[in-house]
Amino acid sequence: VQLAESGGGSVQSGGSLRLSCALSGGKFSLYIMGWHRQTPGKQRELVADMTSVGRTNYGDSVTGRFTISRDNAKNTVYLQMNSLKNEDTAVYYCNARGGVFPYVEVWGQGTLVTVSS
């Protein structure tokens, strides 16, 4: 299973970005798809994740500003990020966990999001 992220970049505070992550090599509907982020010196933290039936989970710092969605027909998960703040600057990683037993956890290569004033 492989994950390919896109959509990172630079944006001003208050702006928006959308990240995309395409899964290949596996059955998309068997995976919980998510986004995590990491800044230097800090642990990777959950941003949001979503089951194949639409159950979502968000990190406290992004609730109300970010929205995760998935298109099972396109094997793609999205992260719509609105009202971006400087502290959202991080490398964002796509994550897939599940599949067919024995379950696996797969990470994308990461995409940098930079928010500036």
C-alpha cells in the first residue's frame, strides 16, 4: 500500500488550503484514513481521521476549522483547512491503517504547509 500526498504550500494567516492523499495498492474502503502533522522538536499529532463509513475524529486545535473527507471511488482522502493560523505550520502526513489482517499502518512522505502573517 502506498500513499501519495499533494496540496501543501505557503499561505497567509486566515487563508485556506486543501490537501489530498491517494491510496494505491490496497482496498481503500478497508482503511481508516487520516492526517497527522509534525513540527521540529514535537511529537506527531493527530489532525483528523475518518472511517470508510464517515465517522470522523479531530484534534482539538483544528476542530471547527479543518474538515476531513474521503472519496471512496477515487481512493482519496482530503483535508480542507480554513482559517489557517501560524501555528498550523507543519509537515502534514497522510496515514492509512487497517486493510486485511494482519492490519497495517502506512504513512505518506509528508507535505509542508507554511502559514505566515
